[in-house]
Amino acid sequence: MDSELLAARDDGFEEGMERGLDKGIRSSVKMLRSVGTSDTVITTKLMEEFNLTRKEALAYM
């Protein structure tokens, strides 16, 4: 494989991983809300589990 094709494949893989992570985070928020977990606890869990900053975690709320 040439270097351009390898770079494109790697970029596609990275983009797919980011989409998967985003879906995982949104799914976690939905599940935690469905059982009545407070926003403060959800934010803390997102920060711990997904290594997000407070600002990033709040953006998913």
C-alpha cells in the first residue's frame, strides 16, 4: 500500500473511533438519566470514565 492510502485508512479508522466514542458517551448519559441519576453525578462519571474535561462532559448533557 502506498503512504497516501495508509494515511487515508488511518484517518478513517480514527474518525470511526471518535464516532463510536461519541455514541458510547451519549448512550451512557441516556441510560444514567433513565434511572434518575443527577446531572452532577453523570458529569463526574463522564469525566472519570471517558477522561473528559468538565466542559466536554457538560457539552454531552
